[in-house]
Amino acid sequence: MIMFRFEHPEYLYFFFILPVLLIVFILYMRNKKKALKNFGDMKLLKLLMPDVALKKQYIKFWILFFCAALFIFTIAGPQFGSKLETVKKQGIEVMVCLDVSNSMLSTDVTPTRLDKAKQTLSRLVDNLENDKIGLIVFAGDAFIQLPITSDYVSAKMFLSSINPSMVPTQGTAIGSAINLALRSFSPNENSEKTIILITDGENHEDNAVGAAEEAAKKGIIVNVLGIGSLQGGPIPTGNGYMKDNEGNMVLTKLNEAMCQEIAAAGEGMYARTDNTNNALKALQGELDKMTKSEVESKVYSTYDEKYYIPASILLFLLLMEFFMLDRKNRILSKIKLFS
């Protein structure tokens, strides 16, 4: 299997210039035709200018247009990875269980509980080194969003797309999420493993404490980040705020007692996630205490530079455009093979 990538993918944004060049050329040729029409009839002008080849101007433009595209492609640094290797690094395995129930849309934590959780996890991923991470989202059900991996780019990409609509069944199935996380680690028995639970702990429906105790028996620590405020806040909806059957506004509060009980059962730490970064610092400190063991990852370890391929085509096209005259070749125009 061959893996392809760009060494400098940020240069690919220059491709947005190409449509602008195309529009400018079309406007230029349109104005040029209008100017010629002002001099007289086009058929008569062609007789007066027999050596002018208007079609060649289009050909030369498309050659230069393609050259510009090749130039951008070349400077982006195309590379092919041809060697898949198993790399052993010192790290731990982390499974994140993220609550995406509707109560996580509350704004008692800025900007919302869910957005704050995603920001915290994004910073956590930035601090990982040689570790593996996986992601589970849950509300009334729990689903694997990202299997355990050392691909941090994919982790952040999946993290950015998380929203409550991903889990149609509402609720807070914390126990199901922890049990799913236990089944989602790699079979490597030597690596230390931990579960990070991020939730407001409200409306929990199953035996979350029992699931945390089961994880602790297997040597897997359950760390809990409680997100929200003790005072609580309303839950935004598409047309206002969520209300109960009697028309009263629903207030959602952080169930800190439940979060602390889960953390204690899982022999992990608990921290409240608010508008500061204290919870992230406390969690990072706990992860740093864990023993790093060998974690295997499949990676493309060698990438070959292939910029010379488009560069060669680019050089050939530039030479061809340079020697292509705007006027007709008198010698070649006299050759009529099918007269």
C-alpha cells in the first residue's frame, strides 16, 4: 500500500488563485473581441491579418494555466510513503468518554459546556507524546467516535465535528460509555490505560459507579472531569430554552456528587471544568504520573520526494509555450495534407 501526502499542504491554498486567473483571461478576451469589432467586420479583419492566430492565444493561456497549477503542486512537496513500519514508543492509552446530551449545550460554562469540553480535549491532545487516544460519545447510548489511535490529527478532526445530534437517544448512559471504553483498548497488556470521563453527571441512567469499579479491578483508572456550574443554567433550543410539561424553564446543574463518586470508584481524580484551565492541569498531572510502556503504532516511516515529476512536466510545458508564436507559421500553414 502506498501512502501519499504533501510536505507543505498550506501551499495548496494558492489553488484558489486559479479561478481568478481564468475569470481575468475571459474578461480580457471578451474586451479584445469588442475592440476588434469596433474596427470593422471580423471576416474582413481576418483577411487583413492573415498571420494572426487567435486560437493560439487560448492554447498558450491553458498551457500557462496548467503550469501555474503544476507549480503550486510542486512547491507543496508531494511525497509517497512506501514503507509501513511498526514503531514502538513509550506511552499510555487514553479512552475519552464525552457526554453529548442536550444538557451539555448549557451556557453556564463559556461558550457552552460541550464547547468547553472540546477545547479542553483539544489542548489535551496537543500535550500528548507517543500516547494513544480514542473517543467515545454518549447520551442515552454510547458510540465509538474514534478507535484507539496515535493519529492526533484525526483525533482533533473528529473532535471538532462532535454535536448532540450524533446520538439520537437522549439521556446520560455513563455506565454504558465506561463499559464500551473497557472493550475498546488495544489487547496490549503491558501498556497502562486510563478512561477520561467528561460529563455534567445529570440524569444518569445506569450503574456508572459499578462500571467504574469494574474498570479499577482491571487496573484501568477512571478520571472524571465534571463540567458545568452548581448554580446551573438553561438549555438552549432552536426557538428559546427547553421547558418542562408545565411550561417552566428547565435548569440543568452539575451533579458533582455523582461525578466524585464515579471517580472514587474508578480510583481516579475528579476536577470541575469551569472557565479556567485548572481541570486540564490537574488531569495532565495525573497522566504524567502513569508509567509509560511500549505502545506499537503502524506508521509510514519513509517518504520519498516526488516534486521532480511535476517539475519536469512544468519545464516541458513552459518551453513549449515559449516557442509557440502568436502568429501562424507560414511554412506549416501551406502544408495541406487533406486538400
